[in-house]
Amino acid sequence: MRMPKAETESEEYWVRRVVEGAFDQVEEAADVGSSVHAALEAAVAGGAYDEARWGVYVRPVLDGIAGRGLAVTAREKTLVNACHGFAGTADLFFTWPDGAPGILDYKTKRTRSGEKVEAYDEHRLQLAAYAATEYGDAYIGRVRAINVFVSTTEPGRVEAVQHGDLSRDWAAFRLLASLWRYVKNYDPRS
């Protein structure tokens, strides 16, 4: 975002204009992300969505799911982990062609051509927490997880980041959840 200061505007007015413009950009990106997510949710369920508007984002994801031979077992599943005191909604659970369990989470992201897309640590932690809640601690090392990044700045670009063993991520998530309860002096389990 480039918003040069006009000669006629005060420094204070220009700063306020830049800050408001930045917030508008964030809000617009969130709206696009929510709309892409809603279209993906509808498409995976076999429902209708505005293909003219959102198809460029949705079709590559559907092609990736089909191309990997993933059999969707649940979508938009609300999970509650009473033992560790958290809840959330997982985008997709699936089975790989070899029968292994899997979890997939969509993320929209602003990308630049030639820039590698990488998952953040918190993406792995989220997938590990949801996978452990769905499949159980005993299976967490067997769950194959994928973050699917859908570019909002390069329509049609989709990057899948597959994660390895989530055991360490699940252990880290549990520690972070414990720390959160300590810092907040709040335990949703009680």
C-alpha cells in the first residue's frame, strides 16, 4: 500500500489516512478469506457456490484433493477437547488411499510470484490439536496433515504443505495450553 503525503495535508491527517487505509486492507483481506473458505466448504460438500467469482480459488483445491485420492470423512467438524480445555472447527478429515488418517486446513494468504509458501508453527500446532482430539493420542504419530494455502493475490495459485509426525507438535500444544491457563488464571475445564 502506497499512500504518499499530499503537500496540502497535515502530518496528523496523513498518518490517520495511512492507518485507516491499512485497516481497510486488513478487513478486505479477511472478507475475501471468509468468502473463499465458505465457497470451499460448499464445494467440498457438493453444494452450490458462486463459481464465476470463487471458482478460480476453489477448483485447484478440489483438484488437489481428488488428485491425491483423499476420501473426505468429515468437514467443518466442531471439536471439543474437555481434557485439555479447548475447542475448534477442523476444515476436513479424510483418509489417504493407503488407509492412513488425515486432516486438512485451508488458509488464505497474500503471496508474491516466486515466493515460497511455508506453514507457521501455529499451523502445525492447530492441526496436531485437532487431529489428537479426533483420532486420539495413540494415533497422532500416524495422522498425515496438510495445510492448503490459497493465494488471494495470485488467483489460481494453491500450495499444499504436508507435515510429518505431529507428536512433538501435540506435546507443544499441550504445554502452551497449560501456559495459557496459567497466564489467564482461567481454566475452561472447571
